Amino acid sequence: MVTFLPSRPGPLADVPSFTRAIGGAESNVACALAGSGHSTRWISRVGADGFGDHLVRTVASHGVDTSAVRRDPVRPTGVYFRTDGERATGAEQAPGDGEVAYYRAGSAASAMSPATTDLAAADAGRVLHLTGITPALSADCLALVRALTAPRRTRPLVSFDVNYRASLWRSAPGTPELLLDLARGCDLVLVGEDEAAAAWGVTGGPEAVRAALPEPSLLVVKSGDRSATAFTGDGLRVRAPGLDVDVVAPVGAGDAFAAGFLSGTLRGLPLTQRLRHGHLLAAAALTAPGDLAEPPAPAAADRLAALDEEAWGRLRLAPGWTENGRLGAAAPASEDHAV
């Protein structure tokens, strides 16, 4: 979708002007992965309108292949407006706890289906990343996600970010329990404790979420204390605490975390390093005003992800920490890391 960011804090009725940007969980992940040095393709559907032109051009400018994006000659590109009061995630947030106005009912993206999507392009990569937002948009979108998560010979590793949004499921083609069924058919699943509680009634911490979702070979559970816990199919459990961050705008942090973790997965890094790369990319999103942020340079992020536990716990990241090589000049591990 095209996103409109407010020029100042306050209710939408009082905001005099907005800055145009882009938003969307899957495109956010694709852009962040491209910025981390990976080859990415974004598969979607936008209107044959100026907003669609803007979306395709902007996503492509981040180094993402947009050749599989299709243009809908009838339906418009979706848009939404948000306020400065949003928080990152939460059961009743859409996507935040601030005021949000969505205009995507009947949009081009809601018309995605197995018949209108390049399924061969979806199977062409090493990883296919999906989110729980898409199946909530329409019955056709749900059919598409079911097709993409179904077992098949050509299926790549399927990553699924639950991304539960209560407001979407009030008019969705089903109930949030569908997300649990879809997640069970995926290889890598990312979910927040709050999402699991709100969507499925699962409480009791990361272990309870794993008990409710034992099928994925890799499960990442994000907790309210900013930590993340990864569970593997052979019983390994790894936890990595989050970072101390000076937050500018929390929208997009979950998508950035997914991109960081996927980057580490594609590189074959140990689980702790994958989780830390997720936290680092989330920190980049938290310290930027829009959904997208400049990710840290891979080599510099590797240096921070390799810190010992004490030095990692002292990191404090402020706005601009990924810009102009500042990250590369971070203090050594023996000092406090205020970047």
C-alpha cells in the first residue's frame, strides 16, 4: 500500500498534511533483505494508477525485483493513513494502537489469487516469505496462501510471519484460527506472544506457543520484554534479548526483525546470530520515521551480532545509527555501546 505519514502528532482530523511513503509487510521484508545484500523479488498486485507506479518504482529503487508485480486495470492501489501514536504490535492494533485509516477493501492486492499470481516466480527463490495479513484480505487471497503453503515438489523453504491484525479479521473470510492452520504447514514461523494469545488463546510464554505449534522446523516467538526465542525441530531452544533503542516510530519493526532473521538463515548463521540480526534490523526500523529504514551494513551488523552477552546488553541505538558509516565506528566491546 501507499502510506501517508502525518506532518505532526495528533488525531487524523487535526493533521493538516501528510508525506507519501510506502508500506506493506512483504515489501518491507523484501526491501530490508535487499539492503542487507540479498537478491529479492516482490510478488504482488497493484492498480494501474499513479500510486501503483509509485509503489513499484520505490520498491525497485531498494534493489528488489518487481517483474512479478501485476497491474490491475480495474481495482485501485490500496492506501492508508496513520498517526504518530502507533505502537509496534499488539492484538487489537491495526497495525498500531494509534489512529489508522485503511482504504484497501476492493484494492488490487485483495484480488490476488492462484489465477492472478505468478506461482512459478513464488517457487523460484530459496525462501518464500508470506504473512498472515494476505489471507485476511479476501477469499481469493486466502486461496492463494493455501496454494503457496501446500506441500509440493517445487516448494522452497516457506517462511510465515503471523502478523495478526484484529481489525482485518473482523471482515476476513474465516477466523484467526486459520492462521494457526496455515502456520502448521510452513517451515519457519514468526509470531509474537501477544498475537498467539489474541488470535488463538495461547498463553504461558514461548514454550506454550511451541506446544501449540510443534510442526514448523523453526519457530521464533517474540516476547513483550523485547526478547526472541527460537525453537528447532530437534528440540533446541535459543533466546536472545532485544536492544535498548531510542524509538522514533515503531511501525515496521516486526517486518525488519523478520528480514534480519531471514538474512541470517540464508547465510546459515547460528541461531543466536540470526536472532541478533533480527533485533538489529528491528532497531534500524524503530529509529526511523517510516516503515522502511536503512539497514546496517552487513559487515558492521556482523560485528555487533558477535558481541559477548555483556557488551550486547549495553548496546543503545539512537536515530541515525546506521547512517554514514557510524555503525562501523562503534566503540569496542569493552566500552558502553551508545551508537
